[in-house]
Amino acid sequence: MGVPRGQERQAPQEVETREDEEQNIKLTEILELLVAAGYFRARIKGLSPFDKVVGGMTWCITTCSFDIDVDLLFQENSTIGQKIALTEKIVSVLPKMKCPHRLEPHQIQGLDFIHIFPVVQWLVKRAIETREEMGDYVRSYSISQFQKTHRLPEDDEFMQRKEKALKTVTDIFEVYKPQRKYKRQTGAEELLDEESKVHATLLEYGRRYGFSRQAGKTEQAEDKKAVLPPGLAAAGKAEPSDEDDLQAAEELRIKTLMTGMAAMATEEGKLTASTVGQIVGLQSDEIKQIVSEYAEKQSELSAEERPERLGAAQQHRRKVASLNKQILQKTKLLEELQAKYADLQEKCTKAKETLTEVKSYSEKLDKELAALETIESQADSSILQSLRALVAMNENLKSQEQEFKAHCREEMERLQQDIETLKAEAAEDGEEQEPNKIIEQQYKAEKEKLQKIRLLLARRNREIAILQRRIDEVPSRAELTQYQKRFIELYSQVSATHKETKQFFTLYNTLDDKKVYLEKEVNLLNSIHDNFHQAMASSGSREQFLRQMEQIVEGIKQNRMKMEKKKQENKMRRDQLNDEYLELLEKQRLYFKTVKEFKEECRKNEMLLSKLKASSS
């Protein structure tokens, strides 16, 4: 079917990329951030910067475990349409993740790394924080899952030692459990004070504790009088004035409490069978350990008792002197260490600065050598040989110029010395004009010679610059590959747009034909309906009406046969075009395969050439 006229094809939108030094620096920083975060695909040299950056952003968004309704499916070497769709999805996701930086799809498509860098920096920070939050949870979950079905040798050993340890602790509790030595008599006086009850209970188990020391206030004294039993009230009437009186009062209270107690008949003065069995059941190692612990405790008690004999003031002075001596020693040691640390820190800083300068200079030299090697490998050999000869000539001329300048300086010094001597002689003889003329003539001759050499050097420099521009005008292999890739993407986009437009045109023409046939059918039915009653009025008009109907039906059948024939022709043409398309696809596969093999062979050739150069050098 025909295509309507007047349809103009839209030119594809070109994407401008900024390739300056700042953009390259930002790209390097973005790739370093992605590699540090764990996206190691950024190291692959075969990927384009767009695939590395967009792939890293997609990986960061997926790592953040953010609940979004967008499918971020990243594919390498995508078409321009797929790239635009992916960048629009990424830009729509960033506000949902509460990203503080704004980014547009055309900035990602145009590789505007200056605006992409803060977004990537924020995404990497968010991904690292999410991974740290999930790390402990995943680790604890994995440990719990492991412990459900597996056991370590340490766990088995712990379970074996656990039973023995529990048994030992139980035996120790049984051996050292509190034993009741006294019991209050049945007819003893009842204790009303809670503190007296506590001390009485402790005295029953052999523990002697004095009452708490209280201040001599009137209210507390009255409380004591009201609470203490009659036997203790007499002892508590007079408030002790010093420590000896207080201690005597406490001893009196303890004796008063002990008068109402009687010794346990079953426990005092004998050992039970269980105690003997426990003592006998102890192992020899445990007995030795207990003896050693007892000796240590005894030595500690004796050490604590000796300072008490010397006096508290003398003991305090000795401790203060010892601590001051230790403080002085530690202070001297700290000053020495601080001095050493400052010295080492200064040396370390100088060494780091030197190392940084050396590294930067080395990287600069490596970059320049790599650039020169790539230029040499891509340039024409004849032009390169001529350029080398010109460079060598330029270096030779520079060295000759330097030698000539040194010679001129030496000659000027010599001439100045001659001038001085001649002036001195002329001052003596009075003849100065003739030597001055000779010196001026020599100066003019040397100056003209220097001007000629400078003109020759400028001419050589211009020739070298012209050759350099000619070399730069020849596109390199990488540039040709990039041009080919851009043209292929542009062709794919134009082809897709053309195919879509062609489908719309075909649909429009089909619907238009359908409309025409439907209008004809409606007109025919209307004419039949209008002439039906008039034709049925008489027999002659009826026969004429039937003949007309037969002719109309026959015409419709002929049109149907024509359309069927046209359909079969279009079908045969479609099958033929499909066969041609399959043949072209096979040729395309063969072409891609051949190009891939050719690139591999070129790579091998470059490796062999580099090895040959290295071996020859």
C-alpha cells in the first residue's frame, strides 16, 4: 500500500558529551568509588563509561534494599532507546530514596560526570551503610541456622565438662553450706526490734556482727529505748562517748542475745557421716590446690597485719613516696616516648611527601610513555620515521644552539677583557677609536650570524608543527571504532522509527480501505431498501430487480476473487522477503564473527609487536 505524502522524518536527537580534563578526573573518581564499594565490573576495560557508571548506579540502588516499583534491568551494549528508558527510571527512583542531589536523564546520557559524581557518592555511602546494617543480622542468622544441624568439637567438649562442673559446684555447696550452731530457747524473751532479730539469726549460724554506729541524737535514743527489750534497755541508757565504750556496749548486747540460745546437740562437737564422706571423696589435686590457696590467704593476712603494727601515718607516707617515685619515672618515660613519637612523625611526614611526589612524577611519566606508544603504534611508519628524523635534527640544532651560546658567552668575555686591556692601553697611548671600530664590526657580524641561526630554527619548528598537525588529522583506531558504534546506534534508532511509522501508515491505509468498502455496502443496502417496494409492485420490475441483484452479487464475487488473488501474491512476496531476511541475518552473523576474529588477531598482533619491541630494546 502507498505511503501518504507530506510525512517528514524527524532527525534523531544528538547527545553531546564533554571530554575535557575535569570530566576525565570525575570519571576516574566515580570508578574508584564503585570499586571501593564492591562493584568490580568497573575495572573491565572493554566496557564503555556509560555501562560502567549506569551499571554501578543500578547495583547501588539494588544493594540498598529499597522498595520501589521500577524494574531496573541493566544490560550492557544497549540501544539508545533502552539507555534513555533506563536513565529515566534511575532518575525517577532517586527522589523516592530521598537523594539530596538532583539529576536529569540527559546528564546521564551525555556522560556529564561532574553532576553524576555527587549522586554516585551518595549512593555508594547508602549502599555501604545498608550492607553494614545487614551484615550482623545475616551473620547471626547463619550462625543460628548452622547450630540447628551442626555442632563443633568445642561444643561437645563443653557439654562433657558441663556435667562435671555442675556436679563439682553442687558438692561445694553441700560442703560449705551454712550450719546452724545455736538455737533460741523456747522460754526466751521475744525480740521486738528487726535489727535484733537479724543479729540473733546470724549468731545462730556462728557469725558475730556488731550493731550499726548511730549518731547521738535524741530521737534515735528514744527509738532505741522503745524498741529494745528490758534486758538491753539498761545497757542502752547511757550513750557511749568513745569507741571503747561503744565496743563494750556491743559486746554486752551480743552476750545478752547469746543468753537466750542453746547449742545444737546434734551438730556441736562431732562430724556427721556425710561430712566425712565428702572429705574422703576429695581428690588429691583438689586438696593440694586448697592447701596452696590457704597458704596464700595466710600470707596476705600477715602482710595486712604488719602495716597495722607500724602505724597508719607511716604506712601512708611510704605509699605516697612510692607513688610519687612511680609518677616521676612514668613522666620521664612519657616525655621520652613523646619526643621519639614527634621525631618519627616528622620523618614519616617527610617520607610520605617524598613518596607522593615520586609517585606523581612516575605516573606522569608512565602516562606520557603510554600516550607516545599508542601514537607510535597507530601512526604511519613513513611519517613516523620522518618525524623522528626531524625531532633528532631539532635536538641537534638545540644542542648546537646551546653550544654556540656558550661559545658566544666565552667569546664575549674574552672580547670584554680585550676591550678593557685596549682601553687601558688607549688611556696610556691616547688611541681609542681604531680598536672600538674593530670591536663593533665583530659584534655586528656575530649578531647577524645569530639572527640567521634563529630564522633557520623557526623554519624547522614550523615544519615540525605542520607534520604534527597532519599526524593529528588522521583518526586513530579507537576513534574509528567509536564512530562506527555511534553510526550503528543511530541507524538502529532510525530503523526502529521508520518501521514504526511504516506500520502506522499501513494500519491507516487498511482502515481507510475498510471504510470505503463499508460505505459502498451501506449505500447498496440503502438503494435496495428504497427500490424494494417499487420493484415488487409489478412482475416486470420484479424480474428486472432480481437481475440487478444477481449482477451485484456477481460483481461482489469477482471483487472477492481479486482480493484473494492479491492476498496470495502479498503472502508469496512476504515469504520471499522473509527468506531474504534470513539470508541477510546469516551474513550478518558471519560478518560479526569475522570482525570478532579480526579484532582478536589484531590484538595478538599488537601483543607480538610489543613483545618484539621489548626484546629488541
